[in-house]
Amino acid sequence: MQGQQLKVNLSPSVNVKDDVTDFHRYGEYLYSNKTNWGKMQLAFTANLKKVRYGVELTQYDEDLKELKTLSLDNGEKDFGPFKPLVHYGANAIYVMYFKFVDDDKVKMYVSKVNPGDLSVMDTKEIMDYDQKNRAFWGTVKTIDDTQTLYTVSEDETKAWIIHASSNLLISSVIDGNLNLVQKTESVPVKLERLFITGAHIGNDGNKVLVYRYDNPANKEFYARGLFFQPANTKGSFTNIKFPNGSFPGNLGLQQSKDGKKLYLGGEYFGKDYKYAGQGISLSEVNIAKKSISTPAFYPYTDELKQRVFDLDFASKKKGQIVFTDHNLNYQIDEMENGTIVMSADMQITATTTKHVYYFKGPIIHAFIKPGGNVTMTLIPKKQDGGSYTSFFNYMFKDKLICIYADLPKYQEKEFSDKQISQVRTIDDLVPVANVYDSDGKLLFRKMLIDSKKKMKGNVMIGNVSINGEDKFLLPVGESKVNMVKYFTRVHQLCYLEIL
């Protein structure tokens, strides 16, 4: 197995119900989860009690024929107001949801579901928000004011559940049987518009969050920091300051393959032009000491910046090329030979008097060798945004396989006229795979499906699920929106195997 071949198959075309985007496989059966929203989904107002939903889990056979469906709310749509979260564990499905128990109290529950017969094995209350949390309700006006996260330790013995707003962080640690490993804790947050960009829990129970927030002292810039919580201690918020006056951008976390390091990385900004992305930073986190190592800085190359400018995702200010996207979210991966790969794609919005246009742009890859040498490359992707336009990376030994979608007109130099002509229209997104070696050299690029006639929609790359060792499944369909609701229709599944 060299990662030189990517095999793709498509399931039969069917009409799966609306709002299903996540699929997973246990053994011979496929599974999906669906949120059944009530009357309100997009129109989230201050009256959170009107935001209600239900959760369904469905089992399918290989041809996507529905076999069983479990409604956790018995069809009542009485969960709410905060969004549910579904996690497909190694042997069970875990569903986190909220429910009003009276006018002033909301509780979070976690249900453990047996994939075999879709029976609820257990349900437990994990968190609650009542009158003692008045400060929480005083600032939470919309669903977007809160985040729910679920992160699992490498040995899969514990999961950290987090629900955060701009002034309260509530967290619990449970095991696979829903037992509390570390009791539920409420931590006051004296920040504005807290947003978590990364979370990690170690096998030892040590925990860390990476966050950004509006800096009250400077409303024109976002500050960044880490919330450290060694096992069985109180957590603390620590703002990050980079040397030489540089500013950290959005930061992410990734544990090393040997489990001995926890990497922290993202974009950084220069002191002279705060909003001008200068490059990427990489450091290591020590949770026990509540500290990070001195970051290594890797400036963007002039060639990379010029290519971003040529794609209209940058402008020139005072002779410098400045990226339009100031909130790049880098993900961190590690190859078997120790090469660190940091990747992010860009996005921009353009507003007119009638419309707001959203675009997904080029993907930046940085290959950082153990000795510190770095190579940067770019995929010149550019199209209208959507759930299917993001990318995912897979480290296959010492190779990077990047799966993304692009418009054929941006691939004309890479593919034959025959391949391009097989696509239905110039506006169809085509799934593509780029394969790189650990030095950042592009080994080959492959259009995964060379005829859109075979596909009933677009591949939703942002909803990839692991289907086995070096195997993946991705939904194929379309997303639409009206004044109050998203509509997602899945018509088939794309099976990808790396050989």
C-alpha cells in the first residue's frame, strides 16, 4: 500500500430524508443522525423557549434502504434550545441534547445508544442551567452565543463535554458508560464573545482549551488564550502573548503520534500590521505547568502571497500583500516521519444591497520538517461556499492526501479536455485528491469522479466519516435554505478507499 491509488465507488441513488448529512458505519450497517427542527431554526431570537427540536437515528442497509429509526424525543420535538451533538463512538452512539424542565431551568442529557438495535442503553443528566446561572441567561440571546464540544481521550476511556458562553463555561468528564469521572464544574468567564477553537483531554485527565475573544481594551482586535485544567484542579484562563509584538491568530491543538507532545499552531500577525497575516506559528503545550514553549514562526513566502493575491483573496496595503481572510483556522497533522503538516482554506464574503456572497478559496499547506525547514504550497481552489466545499487531510504514512472540491474551470490546466467535457456544467463541483510527499512536492492530482452524470449532487467533503482503515464515506447531495430552515437532501454515498 503506497497511497498511489484512490478507489471510488458510489452507492445507488436514493432520497434520504431532509437534514441528514452525517453517516457512519458499524459492521454491515450504515447510520445517520437527523435534527428535526420545529418552526424555528434560522430565526433565533431572544425567546429561546421557541427553539425546539427532536433527534432521530436511522439504520440503513448497504443500498441505503431504511431499516430502523429511533426518535429520542418520541416525535415530540421537545428538546432545546441549544443545538444537539451526536458522536459515533467505537461501539456506541452518544447523543447530547438539552431540554427545558421548567421556565427557568435547562438540563443537558447524554444518551448511549446500541447501534445493533437502536435501543437506548442509558440516559443521564450531565449539566443544568437554572436561576443560580442568571448571568448565563442574561447574555445568551441566540443559539450562536454558545458552543457545545465533545472531545475523547486517545485511549477512549473518557470524554470531555463542554458547553460555553461568553460568561460561563460548564464542563463534565464521563466514561463510556456515562459515569462522571470528573464532576460537573461551572467556571465564570470574564470575556466577551468567547469562541473555542480547540480542545484536548489526555489519558491522564489533563485538559486544555484554546479560545479567542473580543478584547475589551481593544475592540478592533481579537485576543487569544488557553484554558488550562490539570486533572482534579480548578481551571484557569491564560492569555497568549507572542514575542516581538506579534499577535496569535486562531489556534488549534493536535497530539503527536507518540502521545508525548501536544502541538499548538495557527496563523500569526505582525506588530506593524495587526490584520496582515505574516505566517504560521507552532509550539508545544505543557498542561501540568500551564505553559507553552516559545513559538517557532514560519513567514508566508512571497510566492505564496502573490498566488493568493492573484486569486482575489488578498489586497495590497502600503506595498504589502494582505490576506482578506483574517481568521484562518489551521488544522495540524503529523506524518510517520515526524513532518508536521498545517493546512487551512480561506473564505471571504462580498456584500451588495441585495445579496451577501460567500466564497471558499485556496488551501494553504505548510510542511514543517523535524529540523525546522518548511515548504509552503497552495491549491488554487475558488468557488461559492457551502458545506461540501471544505477539505479534509489524511496522513498516509509519509504522504498527505488532501480531498477537496473545485470547479472544473479552475482545473483545466490539470486535467484533459475529455475529463472536463464529461462534467455536466461549468458550475458543477468536482471532488479532487492531491497527494504530496513529506517535502511538499505534489506527486499527483486526481479527479475522483470524472463524470457528474454518476453523481446526484455534490460530494459533501465536510461530512466525511471513517469507514475502516484507509476507507471513508462521504454523502452526496445538495443543501438549500429558505427564510427559516436549512434543507439538506442526500441522494447517495461516495465510498473512498486509499490503496
